[in-house]
Amino acid sequence: MQRWRGYEAAPGGWGRSVVTIGVFDGVHKGHQATIGHAVARARELGVKSVVVTFDPHPAEVVRPGSHPAVLTEPARKAELIEALGADVLCVVPFTAEFSRVPAEAFVHDILVEHLHAALVVVGDNFRFGHRAAGDVALLERLGRTFGFGVEGAPLVAEAGTVFSSTYIRSCVDAGDVAAAAAALGRPHRVEGVVVRGDQRGRELGYPTANLLTHRYAAVPADGVYAARLVRRGGEPLAAAVSIGTNPTFSGRERRVEAYALDFTGDLYGERLALDFVAHLREQRTYDAIEPLVAQIAEDVERTRRAVG
């Protein structure tokens, strides 16, 4: 898959293409259906498929301070989109200036002049241009003018629930990682670098990897979880993960700490990923060390059963 920074990166002589556009945070089942449809139609037409997305999240530029929790970091999003068979991932820098581009100019400059769209595939709720003034109906009218087709991809739902990034963020925020996984089509992932903590877990017999996450990362609600710890180039490990402030020790800093089962070694400085499998329990405060250690032992066994 080719990766472009900005639509201006389209090479000279670029032919026709099938384009789909969106933030695609999470690359959830709905996104997968939209991108998959674009890829399939491109193959049918014998042209390239282009996925256009934006960085940073448009909300942060349009309404500073409103950046939503991020379900997939840029590198992970690119991997997931590549796995869907896209030929090109075009990441458009979303600036204040770009946010003021009228809907008609958005279509002409990006879809017509640079990407030479033969077909545009978007979700039914797609909006574009300054103040999100453009919708699918306008895109269809402009398509007739400029010579490209438009196909809307229906929203994906199960049991009456429409899958969206907003819905998945609400699941993660509530600690319902099972519901989030059902909408994503895979476990929700949190990534970060292992940094030194209080080393209290080591003293208790359960050394943990203290994960420093991105400030916008969609970290699940406080609690204890069963997860898979993914190391670069290594086999996934079952991990019991504690998220919270360590109330037993009067902690104040919210942390993500993972105890990797059956692992001995040093993880400091490594970049890891945690794929959340199940919520085990809420955070609790213990009056003594012994019941805390007993509870951790139970959490570890429940993690072993949940992850398998």
C-alpha cells in the first residue's frame, strides 16, 4: 500500500481511482464495510483504491480542546486499512485553513484534480467542506458535473445498534471492552511505552509494566481487565491489567499497569500494545496487603481462563 501525506502527493500521470473518505478512527465494522466496498469496486473497474483520512482529528481544529479519545493511533490505523486491501492511504493534514475550504472546492481540488475519481464511496452520514455543509446529495450532484459516480455505504448495525466510533468510545469509557470488540471486529487496543513506576507490583510478587499512553488514547474505565500483551516480533502474552490510581496505596496518578503471565524479563523502554479481552472487576481499596495479593492471584487465574 502506498502512503501519501496530502492529496498533492498523487504522482504525475495518476489514473482514475475509487476514493473513500473519512476519519476512520477505530476502523470498525462499519468502516471495514465502506473501505471493503471501495476496494472491491476499484478491482471491478481496474483502477486503484484510495482511502482519504485526516490528521489531526478535525474536531480538534474546528473546536480546540474537543479532541475525542483515539481508538486507533495513526500507524495502527494504516495497518488495518492496508489489511483491507487498499492501494493508497492518503493522510490529509487537517488545518484551520483546510477546514475553511468550501464543499465544492473540496470536491474539485481533491477528488477531481488530484485523485481523478471515477467513483466515490462514502457512508450514508458523510459530511464534508466548510462547516460540514456538504452531504451525499451534494456529492452526487457534483459527481454528475465532474464525471464521477457516488455510492453510499449503508451503516452497519447489529441487534439494533449502529456501529460508530462514538458508540465504541462510549463502550470503552464504560469499561465494556466486550461490546467494543463486537463493534470493532477485534479487541480494543491501547498502546504505549513501558516506563518505571513505583515498582510496588514487584514487591508484591506481580511485577507490572507501567504503560505511558498517548494523551488522547481511549483508555478503558478504571478496573481490572484480562488482555493480550503484544510485543513487536514476539508472541502475544496473557496479561492482567489494572487501570486506575491504586487506591489501596492512596495513589493519585491514573495508570495502566499490565502483569504479563508466565513472563520473566525486562520490558522497560519497549513499546507494547494491550488488546483488551474482558472486564474482570472494578477497582477496590484493601485494608491490608494480604487480601490484595490474594485478589491479584484470583485476577491472574481469571485472566488465564479468559485469554486462553
